[in-house]
Amino acid sequence: MKIEILGDGCAKCKALRERTSKAVQELGIEATVESVMDPSRLADYHAMSLPGMIVDGKMHEGVSGLSVEKIKELLRALIS
């Protein structure tokens, strides 16, 4: 699984990446979590708001304030 956190390096973006990494670790799934901050790559995704999350190529917006538990629920749903 490839998870990309879209953002500009703000505190919310960094926090989402940290919570996402923790969720991946707690679930024990094989996934990479990386930040995407390059403006040209962000433009390619047409994100309506930041931070955003791309999981295996699919956009998930409105994820900024998700807790580790909510991120785990999202990832579980995508795995099954």
C-alpha cells in the first residue's frame, strides 16, 4: 500500500503524516507513507484542500483532523 500525504509542510500536514504512520504501524500492514509537498505534484492531484491523502492512487480529502483510530478504520476499509 502506498500512502501519500499532500501538503505544504504545515503543522496539520506533519501531524497527519505522524498519525498515519502510527496507524500503519498499529495495524501491522505493509505500507509506505510519504509526504508530497512539490507544488507541481500537488497540482497534478487537484486537491481541493490540504492536507489530503492519496491511498494507492485514490484521493481522500477531509482527513486533516482524523485520529489514529479513524485513519485505521479508513485503511481497514480499503484493505478488505
